[in-house]
Amino acid sequence: MPLYLFCMLILLLPFTSYAQSCPVACDKQGACAQKMMIGSKQVNFYSNFNLNKTNRCIDHVIYVVHGTERNAESRYFAVLNAAKSMQKENRVLIISPFFKTAEDNPTSKEYYWSDSGWKKGDYSVNNGDQLSSFTVADKMLETVIENGLFPSLTHVTVTGHSAGGQYTQLYALTSSAPDQSALPYQYLVLNPSNYSYLNELRPHPSVQGLFEQPVYWDGASWKMKPEYEAVAGRCPDTYNNYKFGLMNRNRYASQLPVETLITQYIKRKVYYLLGSLDIDPNDPALDTTCSAELQGPFRLKRGNNFYQFLNQYYPYHQHTLAVVPNVGHDGAAMYGSTVVKNILFS
């Protein structure tokens, strides 16, 4: 063998050995389910790699949350397919938790939540030990970061589409765990039905850029202003309650004072990613409660309104909004888009 070929072979050996040492990502339907004990019970999730085995190839962990249908496996594959298209499937650890409800027939060994509770960090409804759905993210990510099995990790992403987007925004707002982590976090909020506003103001239904209280005090009680009541109905006493605002927060969200929640939220790296065609005010999956309707008629408008609100009242925020062209309320299409992939895998 010529000497120069021998030298090239020697130089390539470390890289070849490293590439061959990377585990193969799980990509078989029905084969990627795992379980983690948190406290006295377990949480089900999907992942491309075993969380209990050393993997030196992983530099990024993505915690992706399902929607109202609790389609954790399909959401897992949406992100895995996006990773494959970017040739990142062996470098990202994807964790997709399954927040079971009573409809999913949980066993006595599993945590389960109310249909609306898991979206906002409520505690599970088990008898005995209970767990916030946000503590699931805290504990899972803490385990991955600190167990020493993924020594090449450099950053963390929390993301979700639709109801998973609600979860992500509220988690970014209320969890103190990311500030206690050695790694930086980013949050990708995709097409949620609503947002938690940071004060009592809401977008005017017909005056672009105007935010004001949608209620007034008549001397005896709060009343809806007519222009807001016409588009949203009546919710003068509850429109600013958590998860739409910061009043009457649940146990998890009440661990920190409001001022701290706002301070930590606006300094975090949050991306609002909206489908340009997510504009159906009659979408059966859209939240049409009074508190949600006060934020706008459909998801694209609600997202733009919330971002404009941040720009006006919290202009030093670290957040970014991007619109994904030609995509509606479709999680797989959103994660498969160039816009989302460039942010998710940058």
C-alpha cells in the first residue's frame, strides 16, 4: 500500500470508529415506547434512544409535547423525521411524553391527568401521590442532563404544537428549573389556541395595536365592555385567570410570585411559530371560550396579537415570531417546514 494511502487511513480511523459507535435511532412504529419512574409511579414516553445507556453522540435534547389527542407517538415521529431530513437523527435525543387521561385506561402504576389539566401544569388526579405535568419535564430533563450518560449535550429544546404549544408557553413562563440547569434552553411554541398574557390587557377587537382592559367596574361588579362582549361573550371575572392570564394560578404556577414569572419569561429564548393558513375561526379544535376569543378570532391572529403585546409592554423580551408559509393547523407539516427545522436544529 502506498505510504500516503496508509497515512490517510490512519487519520480516518478515529472518525470511522466514532461514527460506528453511535447507537441507531429507534424509528419503528410501536417500538420506541419507554417508561420512567418519577416518585412512586411511572410516566410513559417515546424516545429514539434509551435514557439509561451512555450515548456520546447526542448534543441536543428535544422534549416535544403532544396535542389534545395525546398523539405522543406521532408527534415523536414528526420530530424524528425532521431530524432525519437534517441528518441529525443520531445527534438529537427526542423525548415525547404521553400525558394519559382516564380515557387512556391508566394502570395503578401510572400517573394520569384531567383532559385540560395536563396542558397547564396541573397535578395528576391519582389517589395518593400526585405530580404536575410540568414536573415531568423538570425531572426528565434534569435526569438526562445530570446522569452523565449524555456527556456531549450542549442545549435543550422544549416544544409542542397546538395544545402542546400551550404546554410549552406555560412551561417557559412558570418553571424555574431551566435557570438551575447547566445548559441553555429554548422553547418553540407552535400554533397554540391561546396564550397566558402577562397583565390584564387584551387586544381590541377592531383597533389594530390597541390593548386595554376588556372590562369595567360599574360600582358593584365587573362588566364586559360592549365591543369585547360582542366578539367573545361574558367572562368579566375570569378572563385573566390562568391559563389565559396570571390570576388564580394552579399549584405549580403559584410557586413563584408574578413578578418573578414575568422576569424569567421575557428573558428566555422563546419562538412563536405560526402557520399562515391557521386562520379558521370555526375549527372544532380551536378554543372558543370567552377568555380565548378575547385574544383574537383564530390562531394566527392570536399569535400575532400576543407578540405585538410583548413588543409594546415588554420590549426587552428575547422572543421571536415566525410565520410558516402555506401550512395550517398541522403539526407534522409545521415540524417538517424549513422555517421550523432551521430554528429547531440550528
